[in-house]
Amino acid sequence: KEAGGAAPEVLSVDAVVSPSWQLNFDAIAGRNLIALGNINNNRLLAVLWGEGYVVADSIFPGPGGYVVRTVHDPWARGMNVLVLAGSDSAGVQRAVEVFCEKYLPAQPGDVVLPQPITDIEFTNVETRFYPNVDHWLSSKRQPQHSSMEYFRKRFADAGLMDAEGNVISKQEGNLVTVLGAIGRVAQTYFWNGNPELPPLMKEILDKNRHLLKVVPKRIEMEAASAGSLQWWDIAEELPIWTDQDRLEITNAFLSDSLQGWERRAANKLVKEGYIQVVDENHGTNAALNAFKGWHYFDKYYDLPETKYWMSVVRATFAGQCASHQILEDAAGYLCYCPIHAMKYAFASRDLRYLDLGIAKDHAEYIAQCSVNNLGLSTGFGDASGLVIPGVFEAVAPAAWYYRDPRLSWIVQNLLPQACGLRTFQNAIPFDLTVEPKQPVEWTGMTRFPIYKQTLRAGEASKQFIADPAESVGRQWFNKIVFREGWSPEDQYLLFDGAGKWASDEPEGYPKGPSGHKHDDVNTIINFTDEGRMWLVDHTYGAARGIKDHSGLYITRDGQVSYRVREAKLQDFAQSGDLAVCRSIFEGFSGADWERTICCH
């Protein structure tokens, strides 16, 4: 405020950004914004979090901690944001005080900051789902606010440092080596503002500039340099760089992005006018990498290639909005499309996947079917591991976005602690003001339907299609969960009804999930009781058949033969603590296999 002048205008959050995360650029044109609070109580900060510019929630910077951060031109419209954030009111107050004390001039008037600000004080918050980080320091599970000792070891192993910690010139490597190292240091600087880190980034570049000309060949779904471009966007304004540095680094990112990523159906179909393409985890992974690699250039540069690549990205993630049916049938793999779709939704501000309720249905399915009462993987489909962090990554963002007490309880009380390390690795958000609620309504018997799918994997549309959350019929089911309670001592049983649909399937059979599945229809996949698993699946492609999962052999003329298709649900009822379902699988070596499960 200028001496004797009018106070600056205060805008409500709704005037700046709508509940659907659409920014009102007319209202904020020509302004530099100041945003206070955190992503749980300030929607503008939530938008900046989604785009990778801010982290501030119930976990970071922790009680009394503060974040003073400048965000430079995040929407390529010539406006900046000053972030004064904290996990609680005391932290926000401290952020305001620190900014006023350290960065405001003594005399009133316009404030011109000579360089970007990253001023942070944080405390580690230990919870059940995010244990004390000192117990988990390793090269794979290192939180992002890493120490200089960590970098010395990491870069020595990569050949970028000698035993004394001096940066050296690496004779072998490529642009990913250099950009990845700079990006990893920038990531930690983003988290802790350590002033030792920017000079380290500059030194890595100067000693290894020659590697920026070496472009590695793309390998399948590999992200290559795309994962580091977000951190370059944040570090680019630091005064350590010359304009020539910025030009060479940006061109290196561009040369890698120009290779593209794994070619999927969308790459061809968007050229034919299709705007929605349904794909499984390879497609969403490639699309997310393409988004990371091209979104920066789409915002800041007028390049002809961006239109095509962003069209591929939009079409692929529009495909995830086509149906409530989860696409893949493996306890871990089915998490990937929801994870990718939510990351894209938050980063692009296209929230259809969330606002249509699809993300919520997927998260509830994963929470109930992919993990049992022990918090371990139920292991159906191609899922050999007992602990699948992807479950955490799929459920936690949905719990935050919907402020859902039941999903919050699953994250905070059911999953193994190791999963929670993804909190910092992927900036997963938390609102601990939401009181977790044990999902008692999910006890008993829960039937998960096969949902209507106008578009199946590999199919596309030239207009946007969003099927309602309607079952294809009462007799069809994806999974049925029987749950006595939520204690590890309580019984949990997972029953499979999903087959493998084919284009020549007889009339009446639905289109269920497909990718990475096992042919274990009409079988019990997982059973826990008294703190142990008694029936275990957990294979990757080795034992796929019904006979392998049920132990049941039906032979005709000495042969075991069947066509994998959905089981039909004959009866499904529960009352009080009694539940029963009866299902039938037709055509098992010429016989119809009927199965009845009763639970008390």
C-alpha cells in the first residue's frame, strides 16, 4: 500500500478461479496476485499445485512451517503469483511476516523483487501412512528435500562427481544425464530453498554441456527428459543462468520431445478427426509423458508440433472419461490409468474425469478390491507383489479431491507405511482436517458391476461420449467382496466374475475389463482371516487358467476346454450378518459350473 494511497483490491477466490478450476483471466489481467493459505483452503493454490508450481497442504510445510514462493508467469499471460503459504494459520502468518521482514523495502511504494524467491521452513510430519523419513533413506525412496550428502553419493555413482564431491565432466552419457541431474537438484531446491543448490545446477551444466547434443533413442514408455521439464520451468528464472544456458537447455528438451513417445492408436486417429480414444496403461503413460514433454512448449512457444501432440494427449485422456468401467483386470495395473488421468486432470485443469465421478468409482473399487484386510495386494491378474504403492497413488488424490472420509480412512489406516513415501515423491496432497471414517457401509457383501461401455479399449469417437454409471445388467459382475469387518482378524474374500470379451462373443455377453487379466472367472481370488492370507493368487502370467486358480478340473473325452467369458450371477442377497451369492460359468468342458458362496 502506498503512503496515503488506496489499499490494493482483494479478490475472492471464486472471482479468480471457478470450482471447476477455470481461471477468470479477464478479472486478473495485468495483475500480480498474492495467494495465502494452502491448497486445502485456497483454490488458486490448488490450481498451482496441480500444475506443479506449489506444494502446501496438511503435510508440507508442517505445523508452524511456512512457504514464501514466487511463481513466474505460470499461464504465459504476463502475470505472476506471490505464494504465502502454511499448513496452518500460524504458518501462513509466519510466511507473511517473513516476506515483510526480508523482501519488502523500507519505504512504501511499488515492490520490485530482484530475483525469484524460494524461502521455506518445514517440519516433517510423521503419520502412519508417512513414517519418519530417517528410517527410509535410500536411493529409491529418498524424499525430495534431499541433502547435499545424498547428491554427492548419487552423482558420484552417475559419474558426475568425484570422491571429494567435485563436479566433473562426464565423457559418456546424453542429454537425459545432464537434464535429469539438474532437474533432480531443482526439485529439492523447490522443496527446501537450500541456497547451495542453484550453484550446483550451474556447475553440472558447465562441466557437461557437451552432453546436451547427445539425444538418446526413445525406449517404449520411457519418459526420458520429460519428467525434468517441470523442474526446468521452475528453475529457469534463477539468476545463475545466462541466456545462452537457457537456450541450450530448452533446445535439448525440445530435441528429446521431438522424438515423441510410444505410438498408440491415438497417434493415428487424431489425424483422422477423432477427439476421444480409449486406451489402457501404455497409452495413458505415453500420453502423460507427451503432456510433460510438450505442455511447456505449448504454453510458452509458438511451435507447429505442439498442436498435434497436445491433441493426442487430450484425446487419450478424454477416453478415460468414456465409461465408469475400470479397464484392466490386475490389482496393480488397474491403478495406472486412474493415476495418469488424475495427474493430467489436475495439471491441465480439465477435471471431467473427476467431476463425472469416474475417479471416485475407480478409487472405491481399488480400495475394496485391490487390497485386503491386511492392507496387502489381493493379487488378481498380473500382480505378483504383496505391496502395491500404486494403490496409494490412486486412492489418495481422489480422497483429497472429493474430501471423502472413507477413502481418507483407507489411505491413513489400511495401507502399508511404505506406500506413503509416495507422498513426497509425487507431491500427493492431503487434507487432514477431513475426519477419516471407517467405511462400515462397505462391510458385508459388495457387488461391483460391469459398467456400460459405448467405447471399448482401442475404440474412438469424433464426439465426446460419457456413459452414465449404469450396470450392463444385474446378472453380470466384475468382482464381489465379502468383508466381515476391517480388522486384520476379520474375514475378507474376493470373488471374480469378469471374463474376457471377444468380438465374436455370443449375443448378450457384456464387454468387461481385459488387459493384464487372468482367466480366473468364477474363482475365489483372495481370502484372509485371523491376520493371514489363506488363498493367494499373486502371479504374473504364469498360471492364468480357471483350473489353475480354482483347482477344479472338468474333463470331457479326456480334455479340459472352455472359452473364457463372464460368470452369470444367479442369486445375490444379504440380511444382517448373512450373505449369499450363486453364480454359474457356462461351457466348462461342456458343463455348466455353478458355485454358491455363503458368508456369516
